[in-house]
Amino acid sequence: MYKTPRHPIWITLVNGLYGLLFSVNQHLVSDWRVEHKFDLYYYTGQATQTRPTRLSVETRLGRSSHARTALQKSEEEKKIPPLERCIMTKWFGAHIDWNGTMPYVT
């Protein structure tokens, strides 16, 4: 993922599926204070997707982890959907809410 574009739009390749990840907030890539809580939209162009999926991203809280051992942590990380892992290359440890949509990029 290209981490700092001029406009908040990224082309993704997750599990062989191209997608478009974008924000309607132009300041997302120019003002770090906007990066605390914001929405991203994801669109794949698949026939089954009629509108972009809205993902709410919270960077201040971070991901909660209940793992006590390295093995548990590894197993917990495997459960993170690939699109979320892609988003976390830019916003490490972000909590991502799919707003009722099932994480369909698995």
C-alpha cells in the first residue's frame, strides 16, 4: 500500500482481489489530527457489491488483545481479516469497525 498519497485514495490487492480504498475527508492525508477517528470506504467492483463498504477506523484505542502467550497472540492475529491488515500498514494497531458488514475479504 502506498502510505502517503496526495489524496486519500489507495488501490489495494488483497488475496488476489483488487479494490479501491478511499476517504471523503481530504484532510486525512495532510493533517495527522484527523487520523484519530475517520471512515474509509472500500469498493471492489464485484457484481455483488452495490455500494462501497464503510469502515470506521479508530487509531487512539488500538486493538484489544486477550492473548497471554506468543502462541495465543499469533492465533489472534491470524483472525484479523486481510483488508484490516492492509489498512494497518498505514495505521498500525487501528481498531476497524465494519459497521455491520461481514468482513468479506478473507
